[in-house]
Amino acid sequence: NSTVSNTARPNTPSNQRPAPVNAPVGAPLGVNTMGSSTAVVTVEEFADYQCGACASTHPVMKDLQEAYAGNKNFRFVFRHYPLAIAGHDKSAQAAAATEAAGLQGKFWQMQDLLFRNQAAWTANPNYLQIWEEYATSIGMDVARFRADMDAPVTRSRVEQDMARGRGLGVSSTPTVFINGQMVPFASVNIMSLRQAVDAAIQRASSSTAASNAAPANTK
């Protein structure tokens, strides 16, 4: 199992601070990423699968992904931030479970099942069996899934995300960034997020247009 040292806490409106620069990059983008690799706007969410606020925010994140599906300017990145606090005893394993699912191309499906059924598996001592049932329901090789949960590559991806979160000053979950700027927790709703994303796309487009219109240096 992954070992974690993360004493952050579930998010509250007062639990915010500016994000520093030069944070670790986190796990390489791949299974945890939706959208264009050349997007001008990246939304990055740090979350914990046993965090009630994260489960409540999950539908908002799905709405956001759907709103910009196919938009070449938009990318969404999910980052693991399991909390080493009371009531979050399965968080690190849950993060590893989604990464294991990702090795079979089922990251987002497993993530959705864990968030939507958070209360059921959190309270069940046979939670690993429940996760294997989820894996079966989405067409995974369960034996491989079970092995991959403890694989070094899986644990490493979770740990790299946690290092990035600490470097960015994440102190609670969920924490959302748009192009590296932390979004106030009160603004983590679909209307505010869409306004912020649209504004960021517009700024990037205006900057690109200005650069293209600038006269060439003939010196």
C-alpha cells in the first residue's frame, strides 16, 4: 500500500492561499488527463476519494469536462491528494485503484464509481472486494487490477501528484487550479468555473493575436 504523509484537510472557503511557482510537475500526463495536449487552458483538480466535498464537487468537474469536450483550448488534469487524517484510511489505496484502472484504460470510469459510491465502500471492511466488483462491471481484468494496485508505477504516480500538490500549496481538498492559479473554494461551481475558463481562453487568444500582429524585428 502507498504510504502518505499528508495532513491537509477537506476544503473550506477560508482554507486558501496563493499558489507558489516552480512546484514539482506531478505524475506524467496521460490516463489522468482529458483534452488537447496543446490546450491554452488547463484545469487541475487535487482531490481525495474519501473527501465528502470532493464527492460533491465531482459532478461539477464532470459538467465542466462535458462543457469543453472537443474544445482544443481546454485540458483537464486530475491529481491525487489522499489525506492522512481520520476517516481517510482508504484514500491512498483508492488513488492507487484508479491508477491501476488507468493501466487498462479505465481511469475515469473507476474514478466515477469511487466518487459516486463513496459512502458505500468507505464504510465497508470488504472495500477491496467492492472495488474488484467495480472493476468487473467496467470490463477490467480483475487479477491484473489487483496486482497493479500495489505496483511501483502506480504508487509512484500518486506520490508524484502529492509532491506537486504540496509544492503548489494545496492544504485542503478539493483544490482546483486554472493555469496555475488557485480557484477560491466558493467559486468551484459550474457557472464560476466556466466564466473563469472562458476568460482564460480569451486572454490566451488575445495574447496570441497580439503576438501575431506584432511587426517583425528587422534588426
